[in-house]
Amino acid sequence: MKTLRILGFTLFALALLAVPPYAKSLKGVTLPDTVIIEGRHCALVGMGVRKKFFFKIYVGGLYMEHPAHKPKRVIGDLGIKRVVMHFLYKEVSAKKMREAWTDDFKANLDERFNTLKPKIDTFNGFFTKPIRRGDEVWVTYLPGKGTQVIIGGKEAGIIPGIDFMKAVFSVWFGEMPADSHLKWGMLGED
């Protein structure tokens, strides 16, 4: 009996260690309150759900070195920042991902779309395989380097330039966001 009690306590203690001590959860997705990116602490500003029609596509989380809750401040901030996309939908094809990104860039960039098209094409080129339930995509701005894209734990590439960083963060936080509930959720306002 004593052995079972010790085993039970041990399993309970291990379960507590599996979840970060300070974390937020949404739709079964748990994100830590802070992450360290390039040696700097970045805080979770908020979380939201990207929906398309009636389908939940992914849970998004915004991390920032200098947390902000206003869309223009998020887009313009030159510190480290990351959007984590944790996919809920069973599978999104690479073609659908590229089409969605292109539509969202067009909606938020106006005439700047043509100027940034080579960088947008490079970004879209990172999406060559389907994204499946449980997969994560990280889009991280690293000052002095550019916008890093990590898909399924592997770096797909880095796109240089503040212009592209502002463009990609406009997809979530611009005037015509991919999903307004996602936008305000990631800003901590929903």
C-alpha cells in the first residue's frame, strides 16, 4: 500500500512538471507565459483561435519582448516577437496555406504587395507539406536578422528586412486581419 502511495505521488509530481508552472490554455492548447528567444524573455500577450467558416484551424499565441496590446504597436515594434500557430484542424494542404497567406498579404498591403512579392514568394515557398493537427508554425522576428519561420520544429528560413516583418505581422494585426477574433485574442483583449 505504501509503495502505491509513493508511486501515485511520484506520478502526480511528474504530471505537475510536464506543464509549465505559469501557462495559459485555450481549446486544449497550453502555452507558457514566457519563452526565451535568443537569450531574451518574451511574454505571452494573448491567445486566440483562427476560424474559417465553422472550422477551428489553429490556436495562435503572440509573444513579445516588449509586450503591447495595440495592433499598430505590435506591427511596428522592433524587438523580438513571435506568433505561434498550433494547428487544430486535421490537415491544411500546402496549397491552401500558400493561398491563404497570399490573400491575407494582399488584403493588408495594398500597393506594397507588388514591392514585397519576391519576399512573399520566398515565405510561401517554405510551405511545401501539409500542416496537420498538433503541428506548430512559429513566425519570429529577430532584430538584425529578419523574420524566421519554423515549421514542425525545423527552420524553413529567414526573410530579411523590417518591411517584410511588418507585412507578415499585418496579416494578424493589420486593418484586414485573417480573423478579427484571433487578432484581439492574441492582443489579450478578447
